[in-house]
Amino acid sequence: MIDGKVRLIMAKKETVFSLTAQKRDSFGKGASRRDRQNDRIPAVVYGNDQEPLHVSLDHHTASLALRVPYVTINLELDGKKFVVAPREIQKDAIKPIYKHVDLVVLNDKEQK
């Protein structure tokens, strides 16, 4: 479960958030809709020559992070830590909710 803590560290032009993700076992439209009904955002973490990880994020804490431009997210998933940035964000056209997020893993050079 999400710890609910969002730590904000101001850097030069970047903002760093810390989030905890939950792994998703079910995929597809129905599973994504169930996640959204439970106030979670379906997301995919990919990059750095690794298999894509399907996760879900707490909607409130993730939406605080995703509305900031040039955001970097320290993502924790099952004890593993990833430094990610949003690649593509899908929002609802009418409601103020996020439908899906693609997060790309940053390497050491991209983190600086």
C-alpha cells in the first residue's frame, strides 16, 4: 500500500518526488477500470533494457507529482528503487483524473 508521504526536494529546475508503487497482476481495460475505481493510476515502468513492469500508483500522491513540470520520481516497488520520469500521461478529457502513465527509467547520466 502507499505510505502517503510525498517528499518535495527543490533542485535547479527539477522537482523530485518519492512514491511507492504496487505491482499489477491483471491487465486490460477491465483491470485498469477497477484500478481507477479504487483511486489508483495504472502505469508502466520501462527502459534501461528491462522488461516492462505494470504497476499502479496512488492517484492523489501521483497527481501531485505529475502536475509538476520536469519532475523526477523516486519509485519504490517491492524493495527495488527506480528513478523514473513520466514519458506519456493520459488524462480524462472532462474529469480531473489521470487515466494512465508511462514512466521511463533514467540512467545515471540522465538523472543529473
